[in-house]
Amino acid sequence: MKKPTANNDRESGQAILLAVFGLIVLLGAAGLAVDMGYLRYERRLQQSAADSAALAGAAALGVGADYTTAATDDATLNGFKSGQGSIQVTSSQVTFNGNPKSVQVDVANTYDTFFMKIFGRAASKATVSATAVAQYSGSHNCVYALKGGGGITVTHDVDMHNCGIIDDQDLSGSGSISGISVGVHGSSSATTNPPAITGILQASDPLSSLPVPPIGSPCRTINLNANPTKPLPPLNPGTYCGISFSGTFNQNVTFNGGGTYVITGPGGLSFHGAGGTLSGTDVTFYLSGGAIDWGTNQTVQFSAPTNGTYSGILFFQDAGNAATANVNGTVNSRLQGAFYFPGATLNMNGAGNNAAYMIFVAQTLNFNTDISFTSDYSSLANGSPIKSAVLVE
């Protein structure tokens, strides 16, 4: 039997040393991966806290309140109390895209690591900072494509002066869209002015607090496919099963103001007559059932109330009503007010001009016509019905 030699002993010792060294390297790499994953997780929490605090600060600044207190209080609610341990929350008023009512919030914290400290004291702690900028748009946000829908698609030129555009999904299409700001949660492939800021937090429904109007019974049906023997008298606010004009109907119809037209369906608001003007001032249409479906031959001129519960609200479709709205009309059509379709798709195929202001809040928005308005809310006693802050960076 061959006896072990000193050389063999040395080789065995070297192999053990190499194995131990390799194990240390592997443990170090595993530890580094754990620490980096931990720090990435903490940074996400910080970024969410900074985003939320910036929104709170901008909202407070917009109404003249203390934005610093609002931001720090909001950060505390999200687990980052300034001065507690190494946490530091700082906020400042900045100007973003020409809007001085913007708030920047920085959240910084220092974390102990689990494994990196083994390799030296310099690596035992890590500081992670997150920054967010939000602006108070007040009466300026006027377009929202809500989360869960299909986002915004533009096939024509959409020019919304002084309007903030928020898309909780993706923005796409061969057309262009312009406003004071364009924020997109997902991707943006359409032409925008200014350039879209992608990756924003999804915004909540800005009109979700609107109360549902009382629904009376029984409902009345207006369904005319030809001219009646006598001129149609003005319609009054109330509960309708549907209001439909089609065929050779070619009369002017007045919708009296001062109340809400509740449409329970299934007729909805169907305007496919041969001509005539359908008009109403100080009107709101609430659709608990049925859909809006308009053709191109009738002129439609409606404007929302200027005060009261539904000030600025022209169309309000129940969140449980998923019927697609197809809006059209002649070039002389004018629709002034908010189009609120929280559970449905809104297709703007016409009637997108001549108004002082328009507001679009829908699950999915398709702009298939040229649209232009100035966002002038001076006719409304309390300004735009939408008042919120938006995260822009």
C-alpha cells in the first residue's frame, strides 16, 4: 500500500482552501443579491410614499393650505415619518411646465444591510432617496381614461388648451393630442404636445363622488321616425325609457333646462333623424340604462348647468352601464360640459368643437374627430367640477 506523501498533503490542503474560498465567494454573492433585492423593495416603498406626499402637497398648495404639512403628514401615513430614525422628508414649491403650483417631495432613509456589512463597515448601510413632483391642476385636468379600460386612442388632431390629460392605461393612435400636460401610466405612441410623461401612477376617478339622481317611475318614451302632424313641444326634465329620433324626422326640439333627464333604457339617447336642431341649456342627462348613439345629420347643442349638484356635468352614465357611447352631429353642433362614462367606452366621432370647455372621463376614450376648445370655465359658479393634483414626474 502506497503511503501518502507530503506533496499529496499539500495538494489536499490547497483544494480545501480553494473550496472554502469559493464558498465564501458564493455566500458573498448570495448575500449581495439578498441585500440588493431588499434595497430595491425599500426604494419602491419610498417612491410610493414620495409620490403620494407630492400629490397631497400639491393639492394643499392649490387651495392655499400648508403644502409642507400636508406632504409630511401623508408621508407619515405611508410609514415614513420625518425625523424618526434616519428618515428625512423634505418638500419644496417648484415650477413644472410653467405651473408654479407644483410640489417636489424627497424621501430619504438609511438602511442596515444583512450581508454586505461582512465585507467592511463602508458597505454596512445604504441610503435610498426618492423624488416626486406633482402639480395642482385645479380646473385644468379635463381628460381621464380610467384604469381597467383601453386607454386613449387618437386618430385626429385633438387640441385641448389649458387641459391636463391623464391616461391610466396606454396612449396610442395616428393622430395628435395637445394640452398643458400629458401623463400616461403605460406606454405612449401617439404624437403629444408636450411630450407624454409615462409611468405615472394610475389616477382615481375624479368624479366618483357625484351622487346618482333619483329615478322616478313610470318612464316616458319618445320614439319618432317621421315628422309628427304638429310641432313637437319642448321636452321637460324627468324619467324617460328612451328618447329616439330617426328616419325622416326633421324638426327642431328644445330640451328645457333646470333639471336632470334620467334615461332608464333601453332606448337611450338615439339621434338619427334627417335633420333639425336638438338643443338645451342647463341640462344634465343621466343614463342608468341605454346608450348614446348619434348620427351625422342632426345638429346637437347642449350645455351643462352652471351651478348646483351637477354644475358642469352634461352626460353622466351609471358606472354599471357599460353601453358604448357614440357621439356625432353636424359641424354646427356644440356640447359644453362633462362627458362622464366611468364604466364604458366613449367614442367622440363628431361635435367636438365650438364649446368653451369640455371634460372627458371614461373607462376608454377614442377621439375620432378633430377637437378644439379653450377650457374656459368662467360660466361655472365654482369652476370646473374636477379639482385635483396630478403626478407629473
